[in-house]
Amino acid sequence: KKLSAEGRVDALAMAQELFALGEGSTDKTPQ
């Protein structure tokens, strides 16, 4: 089940992008 690991990373990246967009993409500053 190596797909689960890659899928997790992909989902995380997507979540981060959506979060940045939701925050108004403020220079992508992590908190």
C-alpha cells in the first residue's frame, strides 16, 4: 500500500493550497 503515503501527501498539499486560498493567500505565511 505505497499509494496511501503518496495520496496522503497529495491531500495535504491540496489542503494547504485550499487553506491559503481561504485565508486570502497572505504570502502563504504558515502559523
